[in-house]
Amino acid sequence: MNIVLLGPPGAGKGTQGARIADRLAVPHISTGDLFRAMRRDNTALAVQIRSYMDRGMYVPDEITVQMVENRLMKEDARRGWILDGFPRTHAQAIALQDMLQRRRSRVDIAFHISAPTGVLLDRLAGRLVCSGCTAIYHVISKPPRREMVCDQCGDALQRRSDEDPEIVRQRLAVYAAQTEPIIDFYRAIGCLVEINGSLPLEVVERQVDEAVLSRVAISTVG
Ligand code: AP5
């Protein structure tokens, strides 16, 4: 199954993406995580990526599309994938459609996880991320068992460098201008599923699981 996760910063894409990838045994491909790994390199490309991320701007489409295309060619993505944070622009959505048409494949579900701005700001203010395995926590809604230590791998938890309030405001504005319009693109294709991401974690999980299960049932019957 091929799933795309759309939604503003802090809506819960990473949280749901990691969980459903685990359940479906397909890779969770987060472009944000891929860029955070690449930006540590000592290369001209890393300097360029840092300059965009640190300003809350999108990395240019040419770099992003090439990175995703390379990742989708890996063996583990042959049986399906969860794309978290891609596509984010109209050009990226078209590039993904082209890639999939060449493989006679398609997006099965595009989840649009939404939440009001106040909820997003609270979520981002309390988020902790594992420096090793990238697992996501929240100081109130999903605290780690040991303070600032990852339950899954034992590495240190940290805050993300793009969570300064100014940068968050910029990320929200860029999302509204460049990514919101592509929600209609997936609605027109007929694979959009709206999720109310402001509900408690277990309720959001149930909504997502029900949509995935109903799609599995349809493809089994079909
Ligand atoms: P990226 O890392 O993708 O950031 P983002 O889209 O801004 O989203 P976040 O990761 O901040 O939020 P999320 O929706 O995953 O929420 P989470 O699950 O963590 O991208 C970062 C940067 O990379 C971009 O700004 C850009 O520069 C670049 N980039 C990435 N992709 C790109 C692309 N395609 N093109 C160009 N540039 C790109 O949850 C947030 C918190 O809330 C957590 O603490 C979690 O525990 C908690 N939480 C989640 N759900 C619930 C719930 N239901 N109830 C209570 N708490 C919850």
C-alpha cells in the first residue's frame, strides 16, 4: 500500500507515519528526517539544505524530488511505502504521479491530518525527538518512561532546531501557501482521507487504522 501524509507542522504526520509503517511492514519515508540526516554532512548540498531548513523554507523541488526518487528505488520500497511530508508543492505532486505512472503504481491513500494553529503550536512546543532513531515524544501527551531518554533505543531526546517560534510561524505560512493547494489535487484523484488531528492520540490512531483497513479490504476484494 502506498500512503501519502499531508498536514501542517505538528499535525502528527511523523507520529502516525511511523506507526502505520510498522503495522504494514513498509518503510516510513520522512523527507524531513532525510534532510535532517543530510544536513549534518560536510558538503555544499548540506550547506544549501541547512540554509532553507533554518529559515523555515522548503528545500528546492529539484533536490527534494531526486532524493525521494532515489529512496523509492530501494528494494524495501517495492511492496509499498508511507511518504511523510512529500509531496509539499504542486511540482512535487506531479513528479510523484509521473514516477508512479512509470511503475504502473498509484497513491492508495492521501491522509490530510489537520488541527487548529493553537494546537499545532502546543504540540511543537512540547515535542521531543530521539537523536538516534528519530522516535517522536511529547512532554504531556506522550512522555518517555525516563526523562529525556528514548524508550526504543536509549539515545538522548532533544528538541528540533527549527522550533524557534519565528521559524514555526514561517513554516506554517509556507505550508498554507504551497502545500494546502495540493490537498485538492488528491481530492480530485479520489484518494483523500480527512483526519481530525486535534483529537487525542488514540482517537486519531483509530481513524487512520480504519481508513487503512477499509482500503486493504477493497484491494483484497478487487
Ligand atoms: P518535517 O520534518 O517534515 O516537518 P513538518 O512538516 O513541519 O512537520 P513536523 O515534523 O514538525 O510535524 P508532524 O506533523 O510530523 O508532527 P509530529 O508527529 O512530530 O520538515 C522539516 C523541514 O524539512 C521543512 O520545513 C523543510 O525545510 C524540509 N522539507 C521536508 N520535506 C520537504 C519537502 N517535501 N519539500 C521541501 N522541503 C521539505 O507531532 C508533533 C507533536 O505532537 C509530537 O510531540 C507528538 O508526540 C504530538 N502529537 C501528535 N499527535 C498527537 C495527538 N493526536 N494528540 C496529542 N499529541 C500529539
